[in-house]
Amino acid sequence: MSMRRACTSFVLLVLAGCASVPPDALTFAVLGDTPYTQGEIARLDRLIDDMNEERLAFVLHLGDIGSAVNACSDAWLAARKRQLGRLRHDLIVIPGDNEWSDCPRQMERLAAWRRLFCDVSLPVEHQPGEYCEHMRWRAAGWLFVTLNVQGSNNNVRNAAEHAQRMAAVLAWIDDAESLARRENLGLALCMQADPFITFPHDGFLALRERLIALGARMDGRVILVHGDSHTYHDDEPIPGVRRLETWGSPIVSWIRGEVERGELRFSAPRYR
């Protein structure tokens, strides 16, 4: 075969390979509420090996990267940073209540979390101001948005912190909605807390009201992705808003998210 024919064949093969993945297609992974124990750390290592064999655009960890017993320490956070750093995919981590709001010296712990996890390899936009964990990025016709909304009733017992953070959360949602509607994108809101837990206090009322309004305005184009109560859900708790909740400890799992022709679907969970 001549050099020209060989080069032409190579180019055609490359183009064919590129064409096999439609530009509006996307595959990513979601997990949360793990690892809590030494056994779960070992299982997460094996899960990371599995995920590294997959073709994933990014991995999203929804928070609680340790139990309330161990996640308040610098050593634990640094160890989880190293462990999750074994992923060969772009990684986004959201802060969980076990990492900061359930700890003594809350804001000191959140600052420690931010030093490790706010800088990410995926090209993202951060909300201006102090909440660097509030990020967003476009992928396959969807706008993914991360929010610092916590389990344990969203830290409502600390009224001043709760009010300031939720003002930023709601502003970030409003701005994301404007962008999504302007660019005809679906909206995927990602956070740690289960906002349908209302006892012993309800720290999520304003958020649920915003989700109800979003569901009415963007019916079928809003997805809420969260962890917190460690129970898998794929349902519609608010009209027009689909909800995915991941498994959590003691199950160590990841869930496949796939976008094809604009539709975002989730597969059955994989776990160890």
C-alpha cells in the first residue's frame, strides 16, 4: 500500500471512530455517601478500578466522603482526595454534612474541604463569591449545577449560616435557570441533601418551593440528583422534576448517567 493510501485509510478510521460517538451523547458516573469504613475504602478502590475501565465524561461524588465519626479530620479528607484521585476521569465532589456542617468548628472544616476539592480538572464556572463549591458546566444539551445543600436539615440550626448560604444557593439556581432557558438546555441540580426529609426540622422549604416553580416552567427538563438517605430512587417527587438518589453506605456503588438525543437516563446501580 502506498504511503498516501495508508494515510488516507488512517484518517478515515479516525473519522469513523469519532462519528461513532454522537456529539449529543454523554456517559458519566454518580456516587455518594461512601466510604464510611475501612472495608468500604477497600471496596471503593475496587470500584474505582472498574470505573477506570469505562468511557466516562466525568464522575460526580455527591458528598459524605466519610462518616460523621471520621470525616471531620484533615487526614481523612486528604486520604479521600488521594483515593478519588486514582480516577482517570474528571472528578467533581460536592461537600456533605459529615465533612463540615456536622463537625465542630463548621466553617473551619468547610474551608479545609474547599482547599482540597474546589479546584477541578473539568472546565467549570464557579459562582462568584465565597461558595467555590457552586459550579456549573454544559454537556450534551444539559447544564449541570452543583449546590452546597446539606443533610441534617440543611444546618438550619445555625440560622445565620443557613440564611447566607441558601441565598447563594437560590441565586445560583435562578441564574442557572435563566441560562438553561436561554440556551434551551436541560437543568441537572446536584447536591448532597435529601430535601424531602423534614424532621425534626425543615431546612428545605425555600428550595422545594423553587423546585416546584422550576417543574412548572421547565416541565420534564429538570433533574434533581442527590444522596443523603442512602436509598436508591429514580422517581418524580415534584411534578416536572425527576429525582435520582444514589445508594450509600453500606453499599458502595456508582450509577451510570447517559444522555442520548437530549434524554438523560440512569441505569440500574452497580455496587460492591
